[in-house]
Amino acid sequence: MQLERRRTARYPFAATAEIIDEKANARTSASRVTDLSENGCYVEMMNPFPQGTGVLIEIHFETEFLEVHATVAYLEPKLGMGLTFNDMQPYSTSVLIKWLVKAHYSMFV
């Protein structure tokens, strides 16, 4: 059995995202965010970035978006990658909290 290392609860989520490799300035769009937490998310994509890569992710959900610097925590080749959020601005933090509350309550409906 694998040890749980997450600091906060993860919620099912479905949103689109654009991701930029900050060093190479390589942009990937039409990725899909499938899990979300206070500290990170999981992004489905065919060619995930290597572990440790610094990225800028812009997540779009309904009429809002958030933008945050993140680091690739782990990857699953040809499936996706887990990101850890870094340095989130106050506006993005408020959007993230709103989304997490909505995701939490939708689990019980």
C-alpha cells in the first residue's frame, strides 16, 4: 500500500488549462485538470514535463481562471503530471477557494 503524501484533500475537478515551461518558454494548451487541491492539481496530457520543471499554469473553469507558478511533482508518461502550486497571487487564491468549496459540496449532491 502506497503512503499518502498529500497535505490537503484532493477533489475531482474538470477544467481546461494552458501550461508554460518557464525555462524553455514552451506552451501546451488543451490540457485537462482532473483533480484539484489547495496545494496542487493533476493535469492530463500526452507529453508531461519532466519532474522538477517549473511551469506557469492557467486553469479555466466556467467564467473564471486562475494563474499560478507550479512545479512538476511527478509524472506518468503519456498520461499526465501532478503539480505543486507555488507563489499564488491573492486573486487566484480566492478563485481556487471558491472552486474547492464548490467541488467539495458537489461530492455530496
